[in-house]
Amino acid sequence: EIVLTQSPVTLSLSPGERATLSCRASQSVSSYLAWYQQKSGQAPRLLIYDASNRATGIPARFSGSGSGTDFTLTISSLEPEDFAVYYCQQRSNWPITFGQGTRLEIK
Amino acid sequence: QLQLQESGPGLVKPSETLSLTCTVSGDSISSSGYYRGWIRQPPGKGLEWIGSIYYSGSTSYNPSLKSRVTISVDTSKNQFSLKLSSVTAADTAIYYCARHLTWIDWGQGTLVTVSS
């Protein structure tokens, strides 16, 4: 099973600041990595697929990068609605696995 | 527009079988190329993939749950289902049905509590 480790666990920033979230895989997942945003009481929402492709309707301030074992989700300038929990997910190998999540909170 | 809707009992007794159904609209469940599956999230915790079924009928299950899980499809009703046997309190979670290939499309989720 591929283990995804996200860091930091919690990130405290202010609106307007830049957020950098990391996801590290225990073995290569090529570019088969996605990022999701989850707000309280809601299902996760797709942000990025295949490491760097923004999903339909996702603002340009969200970007993804990386390949192999190291991936980054960057939010260039935080908006109030961006404070949520973020998960990475790999589809390279069965079983599908998720990172444990990064909570992005308002400082 | 794809819609996935979970349904089933919100309360299940320990040692019994949890049964959920996902009704799909905006997509034919027999359409090629997609997996249909289930993901769960214990309250306040992270996401765990349970298993998936391919349009051909082949299944993949999380090894940690494999002995207790069955996922099946009813193409006549455009639905797919989850059965999880011998449940305990640790199976209390929000259960999401999903369609996936390159990314996951999610249902809204349904809370299932295991309690006597």
C-alpha cells in the first residue's frame, strides 16, 4: 500500500498570504495524484488532478506541481473561502489511498 | 450532470451487515471506462477507500476490509451497492459513493452509526 504523508498537519495563515501544502508518497505514483478540498459537512471537492491539472471551475490561484514521490499544492493568495482541509489522493496503485489531510486555518 | 445519491439505514447494530445503495443519474452505470466505489470518513477523521467495481464487473477492495466487503451493480436500476458485514463501532462513518477514474466524483455522503 502506498502511504501518502501530508505536511504540515495544520497551517495557520492570513487572507492574502501564500499557502504551500506538501504530499509525499512512500513510493513513486508518477503523476497520478489529485488534491481535494473539504469544508465542514461537505463532500470533498476536486481541485487538481494528475498532479498539475486544475479541475473545471477551480480558480487560477490554485496550482499543483510535482511527480514521483513529492507533490505540492500552492494557493497563491488566500481567500476567506479557502480555509478548509486539503487531502491528496493517489491512483497509481491499488488500494487507492489518501493523505491524512492538512488543515488550513485562519491566523 | 452526474449525480450520486447514497441511501440506506443510518443506524446499524454491532455484528450486523451495513447495506447502502448509490443511485446514479446523469450517467449510465454500464458505461465503459469508469469505476464505481465507496469511500468512508469516520467523524472528524480522514478518508478511507473501501472498494470499487469496474464497468466490466471486476472488483477491487481495500485489503483491510476485503473479508467483509461486497460491492455489486444493478444496471436495471442504475444503482450500485455496498455490503459490509460484522460491523463494529469502528465502522461508524460518513459513507460516500463515488465514480472515479482520473479523479473522484463524490456523492453527498450518508452517516452510518453502529450502535446497539
